Amino acid sequence: MSGHNKWSTIKQKKGKNDAARAKVFTKIGRELIVAIRDGGSADPNVNSKLRDCIAKAKAANVPNDNIERIIKKAASSNEGDNYESVTYEGYGPSGIAVIVEALTDNRNRTAGEVRHYFDKFGGNMGTPGCVGFMFSKKGVLVVEREDFDKDEDTVMEEALEAGASDFEADEDIFTIYTEPDDFSAIRDDLAAKGYEFVSAEVEEVPSTYTKIEDEETKAKMQKMLDMFEENDDIQNVWHNWEMD
């Protein structure tokens, strides 16, 4: 993964206004609810999926009070029973490969909305697997270099000692990659050493990236991503656009 591309995405998320950040909190809240349902426990010590969601929430600056409130509410209700996980694949403008992950209580509604977003901005929704082969699931831990007191060699050494599969250093961030099954243990190991993450989750990482040269096409791609982000059903959008 291009570190520059990853940092561009993170900066964009960090710069969102309050309303957009509230959307992020809502989506992560839904993930927490489903993690409790699927893991069968509201205790992160025994529910690894919930522990991963909590780490993602903290990296996204969701307040601890919000996290605790959602967990308590989910543990005492059946709120998450109607949600199902659905993945859509397609192409954005200029053939950018896109994977959309959703948690929905109405599959038909969400599929129609996702198809509309693709069509509206010059892309098209494809069949399952049409772009998935261009991505690999990897745990991705991102540390912002600013105000972090460990140098590149130390971070690389500690990451690899913890079991990381790869490491990248960019001007602004360190990016640590793991196998999906090793993600939780490596994150916990590094957190115990004082690491704080600006992003921490298992992602669909593209094997190659594609640039968009035309400004109008760039604007369409960004608008499509914004539409996905504004939809409460859509949890994650992965793509291979090499952002400026």
C-alpha cells in the first residue's frame, strides 16, 4: 500500500465536520452491536471481534463513554438481530476497483442505493468477485509519526518482533501490516509498548493502485465515496484509487 495514499485517506477523515464524525460514530456503534451478537459476549476479554471493534472505535476517536453506552445497550437488547453483512463490488469512474461492505436490515434497499451511487458517478456495480481478486485482507495498524518518540528502526524492529508481516515508513506515518488472524495479538502487543494508532483494522488492501489524471473524474470519484460514507448501512469502502 502507498503510505501517501493511506495518509491522504486518514487526513480526509480527520478533517470531517461534526456531522460527518457523528456518522462514523453511528457506523462503528453498529459494528459494536453486531460484534456482541456474533461473539456472544459483551466482554472484550473473551470476545475478540468486540475487542477489535473497540480498538477501531478508539482509533476513530469515539469517546469511551459512547463505547461503553453502546456495549451496555447491546448487551441488554436484541437490537443487532436484524443486521446482516453484505459485500458489493464494482468499478468507479476510470475503472477504479471498489469494494463496499455493509451491515443492513434491508438487503434490497441497500443494494439499490449502492447501485445508484455507482451509476450516478460514472461507475457500475459488478458481480461478486469482479474486483475482489485485486485485494487481499490484511491487518493494518497506522501510527502518526508526529510526536511519536520512536524512530523508524525501532518501530520496524518491534513490529516484526511482534509478528508483523510487513512494515512501511512514510513521511507522516508508520504502517504495520499483519496477517488477519494475527492482527489482534500484534495490536495488543504494540499497544502495551505505548503505541497509539490513528487507524487499526483489518482492511481490503489493493495489490496495485490507479491514478486519475482528469480533475472532473477525480471530483466524481470523490463524490461517489462521499455518498457511500453518508449512508448509514455502509460500514467500509475499499478502493485502489491513488489519491493525491
